Amino acid sequence: MWRRNGRATDRSREPLLSVAFLELCLFNFAASAAVFALLPVAPYRIHDLGGPTEAAGLFLGSLTFASALSAPFTGALGDRLGQGRVLATAATAIAALFAIYSFVTAWPLFVALAFAQGIFWSALLTSSGAYAVRLIPEARRGEGFAVHGMATILAISLAPSLGFLLFGLGWRWLTAVLAAANGAIALLALRFVGGDAEVSRRAGLAPPPERLAWPVLRFAVGLFLVSLGYGGLTSFIALYTEFRGVAPRGVFFVAFAGTIFGLRPFVGRWIDRVGAFAALRPSIVAVAVALSLMPLAATRPAIAACAVLYGLGFAAIGPAFTTYVIGRVAPERRGAAFGANIAAFDTGIGSGSILFGPVIAHAGYAPAFALAAVAAIGAWPYFSWARRRFEAETAAEATVS
């Protein structure tokens, strides 16, 4: 409770959906839609350019690992230069890359350009998250990050179909539309530049090594453990569904996306009520149980039920982790903190996607899902062990700042 004009006011009722916040959500939706419209058609483009079947997944792998490796640095860059400037620059660069894709005729160059896109994508993600902190009331951060993430979830749900529709019209139709979309949001991002001066000034006070947010990066190892299973599921759940003779192959994704999209606003309020760190444990348990049950799921309802349970846990992990971390880092290091978050998450996704293949090939699906479940449940003891050091280090940094 706090007082305004002599009256007690509940800070949890501070407005969340400001014009600036909605503009940022629109930016996130358009930026994410452009990327996720391209990703599912990229393997087909590689094939059209003469690439072998084994190369089909290299575009996603190149983009994901570039994002993971660069995120701690691009996040710190946003702290230094201002998130608004970085958002405008990254969107412009990605628009230029989409235009260049139109004329690329060699698949190795196409994959190499994906690495460049991954760097700018990480800059966009880290700065968007850090900028959102300025707009979300402190008492409603869990709910705010949940709503902020819904823009991306909606894009992931809708964009692949749009990508295939445009790809059917022609490759240059697809790249032209995506380039135009990123050009438009680059103009929108100019509206976010206004508050950069104070953030950049404060970031300039931090010593360069500390801008990489090493305490957050170490703490985010738990997030890496959780996301291993997500990477494996993303790459192999359609094949597993086909292996079980279940149709449609996308049943898991539909149930999973629907669960997350439907629960996110309520999950955010729950996180704000019970506390961000406390919300991590049941969320991690739900994810691990869902993964452990997947080998037993042999029918469409069973696979959908596992997807719903997985979504119940996954819907809260991201907002809970972000809310907990952002509440403890200095304002001038929030971009770097988001970078550490993305680095751990994307590295887990890429590693899970790579590791699942050999395990499935040599031992089958059950051991792969079991390993993912063990990794996920291991995140909770890691978070519990690492919490004290993380809080001590971030408190010391805040004192220095």
C-alpha cells in the first residue's frame, strides 16, 4: 500500500495497459511474426537452393546459437546506448537482411546470414524486455511480463501459416513482406528513443566487465536445464506423434500454445501474489512430469493432455524467472540481465534439439524424454543452491551502482 493525496492506494491496481506498453507489445508481435513466418519455410528454401536434407535444420541452428552467444553482449549494448536506439537499429538491420535473402542463391550463404540475423534478433529481444521494465508497474511485473510475452506467443501461433501462404506466392513475396514489416516497426521504435538518455548515462557508470551480468548468467543455468526439453520437443514432437500413428502431427503444438496463451494473464497475477521465486518450483515440476509422461502418450488425447500439463508449467517459468531476476539487478544492467536470460534459454533449446537426435536414434524416444525430465527437475535444486550467491552478488552490485 502507498499513499496518494493522503489516501492509501493499492499499488497492484496501477494501470498496466498504457499506450506505450501496447505499442511495445505491437512491436514484439510484428517482429516475432516476421521471424516465425520465415523459420518453417527456411528448410524448403535451403532444399530449393540445392542443400542436402541434413542441412535443413542449419538455418534455425545458426540463428539460435548466434542469438544465444551474442545476447549477453547485445543486452549490455542496450544498457549502454539505450534500448530504444537498439530496437530501431536491430529492426532496420533485420529488414535489410530480409531484402538480401531475396537475392541469395547459395544455401551456405543463406545459413551464414541467419547467424547475422540471430545477433540482431538477440539485440531486439534483450532491449524489448529491458524497455518493458520501464513501462510495467513494479507491483505488477509478473502480470506485465506475462502479457508482454503473449504478443510473441500469438505471433508463434499465427505466423507459420502466414509464412507458408506467402511462400506459396513466391520467395520474393515472402521476403518483401517481411522486410516491409520490419521497416515499419523500425519506425515505430523511434517512439521508444525518448527515455534512452538517462538509461545510457547510468549504464556509463558501470565498469565494462560488470555490464555482462555474470551473476544472472550463472543463475540462468537453471533456465538452460528447463529449456533442453523444449528444444527437443520443438524438433521431434511431430515425428513422435507420427511414430505413434496420431494425427494431426501438430496436436501437441496446438494444445501447448492454446494453454500458454489462455493462462498467461492469470499466471502473471499468480506470480505477483505468491512471489516469483516460489512460483518456479511448481512450474518446474509440471514441466518435468509432462516430459516423463510423454513416452506413455500413445493417443491424441494423451499427447494433448501432456501438452496442456507442459504448458501449465512453461507458461509461468519465463515470467517468474524474469520477474525474480529483474527485481534484483540494478536498472542500468537490465538489458544485460535479459541477455543472460536469452543466452541460457536459447542455448538450452539448441542443445536439446541437437542432443535429442542421437539419443532417439540409438535408444528411442523414451530415454530422450526421460533425460529431458531429469534435466528439468534438476533446475529446482540448482536454483535453490544458486539463489543465495545470486542475491548477494546483485545486492553488492546495486550498492556499488
